[in-house]
Amino acid sequence: MKPKNSGRGATVSRRRFLTLAGLGTGAGLAACAPLATATPVPVSSLQPPPTMVMAATPVPGGPEDMDSMHKAGVDTFVAGAGKDDTFWRKPMAPSADGAVKVFELTCTEGKWAVTPDEPVDAMMYNGMVPGPEIRVTEGDKVRVICNNQMATQSTAIHFHGVLVPNNMDGVPFITQDPIKPGGSFTYEFTAKNPGSHMYHSHHNAAEQVTKGLMGAFIIEPKDKSAEPKIDADYTLILNDSGIGLTLNGKGFPYTQPIIAKLGQTIRIRYMNEGLMIHPMHLHGLVQTVITKDGWPLPQPYKADTVNVAPGERYDVTVVCDEPGVWAFHCHILIHAESAHGMFGMVTAVIVQA
């Protein structure tokens, strides 16, 4: 089932972006370059050094250079807003074997562009990081075929949070043999428990998962009467370490914003596939936390920062009741901003009046 998202894929002009952000008026922006002419800024000028010292280190050139680097990153983000239609994963279309929904995942090693100018070594499902979103309905019979085309490592798939038979749990030497290079394994089960779940490697997982062998596994409830009424549904996979600090496999300024119209309600599904806690902070709008690890909360609660630990999933709804461009980022600040500008786990929610 394709998630509904009336705002997905929309583009935002630089003029509109800055007007929503309160950074200027139409007259003041008349001289701005067209969105398509913005030049991507090298990520090396935005990312902090790996061993960044938390101290007041002067930037060569002083405050003007620092401000210029911050602005360059935002300009690149603005230029790409709404243009990468792969950032928000669309559900993978299954094939059918009678009543069984069949999904095929192929593991490969290669380069992945967290940012365009600095591709990193990655491990991928179907050539992408994260892997394709698998979305089924409660009661569906599901078959997932894993083909290991990696040359250097065996692997396996664990369906994290999904209730499966023991022999389908995907843990090498506990429930199955590892899938060796050139081999395959077929997982088959009935989708029992609705909610936001994940699939990922459970073999050398600290490397394989953080390098990209991860994806969303969402089970829609058969009875949707208790589901929140929403206008759009977004999945945000948090990761770190192997490919760096990323949202859906990308680092700012090459992440994508959520674009909504004033008054719409959106759903965000957080999934932490990294090794660190990530407190996700949304400016200007209230997050209502409705589920934890796929299970509906008996008492939803409101927050502006949702702390997502490794392996956890939280679903939140957001009523877009205030127009503007709202920053949205991990609030461990060395995951999001430095003297060189914003980087890593940063995006925005754009509410169009």
C-alpha cells in the first residue's frame, strides 16, 4: 500500500522558502538567483573534523567566513528542496505467488553518496541505503528472499520487532546458517503485529547495519478505525557510525524537507538503526507520540524532542498549524551543527500557508 502524501514531491522556490522562513520579502529577494542555479557546497566545508574539539576554535577569516559557510549549506538545502524523490522511500511493490506477497532483497557492496562529492563505502539492499520500504497489511502472508551478492561477508536478515516463527528470526548460528557470498535464504511468515518495524542484518551487525543493511518494515493494521487521520506519512531512519550521521542515508544539506500545507496533519515514523541515541527535535510544532516500537500508547503524550535509542521506533503525529520553515534535527549538537555550518542529522518541516 502506498502511503498517502499530498505534499511529497512538491518543489519550493527559493523565494517561497525564504518568505516562509521570514528571511525577506518579495522585493528584497528580487535579485536572488533561480533555484536551479545554486551551486552545491562541498561537504568538506560543512562537516566538522572527525575529532572535533568542543571549544571556541576560531574560524579562519573570522565571523564573516563562519556565517558564509552556514549560509552556503542552507542555500544548498534550499536548492534541492523537493527534488530528490528517492529520499522518502516509496513502498516496494511485491510480486505475488498465489496469496503470498514476495519481496526480493539483494545485498551488495559499493559506494553510496551520503553527499554528492564524498561517496562512502556502503552495504546496500537493492542498491540503496536504507533499503526499500516493505509495507504489508496485518494477516498478509509474506516471503522475503535474500540474495547475498557481497564478495567479502556472509549476512542474514532479522525482522526487528516483527513477530515471526523462531526459524525465521535471522540470527546466524542460532536460528539459521549465515547466507554466504553467492547464496540465498528465503524467509516466510504471516504479518501478525501491526506497527512500525525494521529489517536489518544480524551478522557483523555493527558494521553491516551502520553501513546500510537496514530498512523499514511496516505492517498496516487490518482494522484502521483506531488509526490517526493524517494527510501524509513519512519514515525517517536514523543512522550513524558506518556511513556517518544520516537521515534516510543522507547528510545535510542533501537531506529533504517535509512539505505540508497549513492545517494538515502528518505522521513521522522514527527508526533508529545506529549505535547512538538521537533526540529528534522539531522547532515550532508539537509532536504527539502515539506509538512505541509499533505498539499504540495507552496515553499519547506531547513533546518537542523525542529521544530515540538504538533499535527503538516512535510514531508521532504533527499538526502543521503554524506556517514557516521549521528546523528539524538531532539535538546532540555535534550531530547537527558546527562552526562550519549545519551538517548530518538536519532537515526541516515546511508549512505552506
